[in-house]
Amino acid sequence: MTTTLLATTPPLQTFSHKQVAAFFFKPELDSEGELTGYQTCKSCGKWRKHAPKNGYTNLVTHVRSAHLSFEMEMRDASAAATGTLVPWVSQKASDRYAWIKWVVEGNLPLSFCESKETRRYTNLAPVSVGTLVSNMEDVTKAVERSIGLDMPTEFGLMFDGWSHGTEHYLAVYACYDGPSGPCYPLLSMAPIMDEPDDQLGAEGHLIAIERFLPFFGKTIEGCKFIVGDNCSVNKRLANMMGVPLVGCANHRLQLAVRDYLTPHEDALEEIQILMRKLRTLKQAAKLSLFFVWYLYFIRLFFVQDQNASDARTASGHTLVLHVCDAEALFYFRLREFLSADDEEISDLLPSRMTHRKLDGVLSELRCVKSVSKMLQSEDLTLLDARDLFDGLLEARPSMARYLIQVAFNTYLQMSNQNVCVHYTLAPNADIVHSPEFEAAVVKVLAGKQETLVDDEAVILEPFLQREVPPNASAESPSEEEGFAEHILKRRRISSEPPTYKLLRSIPPTSNAVERLFSIARAVLRLERHRLSPMTLEMILFLRINSAYWNVATVDSCV
């Protein structure tokens, strides 16, 4: 009978030697502030010799022998510390935090933690996929509680839909005022069709929103406005909720550009057909003899072959805005290298009249490009969006009627006429759901509350910052002076303009949701299509809301 002796695996250390030494010891300095080579225990005051870069064995040995409950003391300090918690969390929590951050921020598969190559080249303690997912779920719940405590009872919602495969996701952000400015945490990105009787209409959107708000301790009654595309579903949802809908300003601008380019659709179609031909292998090889880097633009802009119907719908803003996004107009740079003697492209070259027409169109769209890029900023308000559109109308009066159709009322001085034109909301301009609300918000943000008409003041009533009057008593003679001061103060407060909440946290666009969809496409790459919607939502939730969790959050969950 043979006896097999197995070496026992030493238990994992809760804290590293460096963390223990830094927590219990401080260096001793001489009269000149230089290191003496000794460390003093903060708990008992004993000295221990410690040379730099020689390890912490001497210090840790003292702690283990003299302070048997040192791990409990350090854990208690981790929960009660008010400053940085990074040096005092357990080694286990630090490793798990690193794994979660690595997988979430690096867009890596969950099985990355079990890869042999990964474990070979990392010093992190190994962890299984099941344990990692379990820790991520616990951190997600902790972040939900943190966001719920940070959110006020009254807030707004910004959302949009995204289809991938057979699933249609609804991404929802919260909008509210935080101590340091507007806050926009991600609340949910889950499929709308969660139950067999769910629908994709406004009713389904409302059910989906009511389904996840309780996780944050909130109800649908606390929502005061919604931000989204100017579509019929969102308008009906706003009517069902009884709140105003702020249409995406970027969506309005794209619709205006599409309408503006409709008369030039034939010319754009000619350019698109030519570009399809130029990206073939033979023609691309010819162009590479002149400028190699032009091939990058060809592959970038025209790598996807579109059919005729796609060209009619996309040639408006997609093609031209892509061209305008380059440093110089792509087609006009290539034109001098395209020979009319080439039989393959001679019939596809635009005429001189078409060339001049496109040159004029693209010149006018340079202003649109600048406004579109500015609308991508994260700190814009409704007032900023109004100013951008007013400036665009002033520079390009020819686009006025298209922006009027997207319901932006403005006063501007026409550059080619000496007359002031007042553009009002046309009766058939039904793209804007709440024009009175947007106009009222712009007035308040501009500091012109006194110009609010009665209807606008009523619309902003739910956003009014109400002051709670103090309970002053005039019964005691000693309080007579305080009572008189209170009367005068109340008169001064009543004469001041009212203040409103949440207005600065209303985003003029839903670009944040579009960026989320771009991240989701990168996460759901070709080899990760089997990722479940719940896991996808958890990964995106932790990635977008990274400011709401840290290593201390993981320490409280593991």
C-alpha cells in the first residue's frame, strides 16, 4: 500500500505584506527629516528595523505576533475610511476588481480569465468564469443601489431603441441635477419583448420602463420629461405619461439636411455610382499610383455596397456628410486624377454642371458639419442648441424653411435682405411634440423668466423649485423683531423670479444613447453573438456607470 503525500495549499492571504506594513507602521525620521532605517508600530509604539527595498517580513512578523486581530482591524478600517480605500481593501477584492475592470473596459470575453496564457502572464489570483460573473452581478446590484440613492425623486429619462438580430433593445438613461452638475447614468438596456404579450409600441415601452425603475427605488410618476427621437412612438409615450418630449436636435438637423438635399438627389446618385466603381480593385490600383492614403477613404466610406433604394435614402446626409467630414472634399480631390479617356469610368463622370452644383451644395453644408459636430458635445443645453440653429439660419438663410419644419422659432436678420423675419411654428409642423415647453425652458436658461407667458408658466409648474416657508411664531414678544424680518424677507422672496429645477439637465440630443449602441456593437462582435441580453446589459451597465463603483464596492461584494 502506497501512501501519497500531498502538499497542502497555503491559504490565500487576505492582505499583502505591503498593505499590512503600510497600515500599521510609519517611518522614523531624524532631526533633519531623513529616514533612520526604523519603522514605528502605530498600535504599540515598538520599533522595528526596515531597510528600503528589502521586503516587509520583519514588520509583518511583528504584526502577526503582537496584533492577532490585525486583519479584522484592517477590514473595519476599509468600511469606515473616508478617504481613498485602495491601500486597505483585501487582496482578494483588489484582484477581483482588476479582473472585472479588465474584462469590462477591455471588451474581453468572460472566458479570458480562464485562459492559460492569461494566467501565465498575470500576477492576479486565478478566478473562474462562474465566480467572475457572480461578482459582476453583485457589483451591478450595488451600483443600482448607489444610483438609486443618488437620484432624486423627480428626474427625466433619455432613451432610444436598437435592434440586433432578433432582439430589440431599449436603452434608458436618467437625467437629473447632481452636486457637481447634470448626471446621466445608464439605467437599463434590456429587450422590450421580455414577456410573450409584450409589444414594440408605446405601451411596450411604458411597461419596460415601469419594469426596471423599482430596482432604483423610483416610480414612473417621478419622471418629468423624456428625451428621444421625434417619432410617433415617442410622442404617444409622452402623451401616455403626461410629460413633455424633447426631440433630439441632431435628429432634427439630419431631417433638415435630408430635405435640403432632396432636389440634388440625382447628382448625388451619380457621385455614389462613380465611387462604387472607383473602389473596385482595378480602379483602386490606378489611384494608388497617385495617393495611397486615398484608398483608406474609399474603403471607409464605400465599403458597403448599397442598392438603389438605400442610395435614395442614404445619399442625402450619409454620403455628403461623410465627404464633408474629411479634411477636403473627397470627390473634388480625386477629380483631377480621373481621366475621361478611361473607357470604364468615362460614362460615369459627372458633367460640369453637376460638378458646379455639388460644389455649391457642399460649400453650404460646411456650416451644417460644424453645427453637427458641436451637437456631439456632452455639456450642451437646450439654450445652446437653440443658439446653434439660430446661427445656422443666419449664415445659411436658404435652409430656413427646413429648420422651420423642425419647429425652431427664431428671430434673425436675413443677410441678403434688410428685413427682420419672424418664423413661427407652422400648423402642419407636427414633428415637435412640446414646442411651448422647449420655448419656456430656453427663456429660463437665458435668464428671462419674466418673459414667460401664462401658458409657459403653467407648463413649467412641475419644475418649480418650491421654498418651504419657515414656521415663525409671533406670540412671544421676544420674537417680534424676528417676525418683522420674516415679513420683509417674504416680500423680497416673492418679488424675486422663480427658480426651476432639472432644466439644465435636459440634454438637447440623445447622442449618449447612440454612443452606447456603438459600444454594444463592439461588444457583440462576430464571435460573441451568443452573449445573452442579460450579460450584455450587465457589461454595458458597469462600463457606462464606472464612476459609481470602485475597488471598495467590489470589496463589499466579494
